[in-house]
Amino acid sequence: MDTYLCPSYRPEPGARILAVETEAGVLAYLDEAVELDEEAARRLNEAEEARKHLRLVGPCLESKCGQWAQDRCGVVGKVQDQLVAASRLTRLPPCKIRSSCRWFSQSGRTACEVCAEVRTEIAG
């Protein structure tokens, strides 16, 4: 695959909303991802609490990303190390980007098992 997608993307114009966290804390994946325009991206950058409840997706930046280490994305590995595998999924949740997801390409189904636990935090 030439271009992988990052399922923990920043709110930038062109990023897409892949899922929304429900009140129960579960990610509800949208049937069609919604692309952010400049205004929506600006508002999300100003609203940290709202941003935490969205799963944004965009192109994997690889070595241009601060999470990139040893030719891999470090996010999914960190989450896998922190979570107990006791919550193994019998069925993977529906996902529109699985075939192009950086995390899935690296870690397979275990990436899907921890995906819902990742929350994007933007420093600085």
C-alpha cells in the first residue's frame, strides 16, 4: 500500500471524521466519513473537549509525525502495552479504513481491539 491512513489524526482541513464517541463511551462509526473544512478544523482545534469525542482520520505522515519510531507508528503499540488483552473482541467493529489503516497494517486485529481506547491529544 502506498498511502496508509492515520486513525488518530489532527483536526486539519481535509481530515475526516470517522467515528463519534457515544454517551456510553463507545465509538460509533459513521457510514460515510465527514471531511473537515477550514472552519470546522479551526473550531475543533479550539474545543479540546469536543475533539476528544471524535475519531479523525487523515494520511499517515510517517517520519514527519512525532509518534513515528523505528519505521512504525508508535501510538498503537503504546496502547497495546497499556491495556490488558482480556477484552478480546470476538468480532471486529465495522471500519471504513481497515484496508488502508496504518495501525491494522502493523498489528492486525489487535490494533482494532485497542483502537476505541485511543484519544488524540494535541500538545502545545
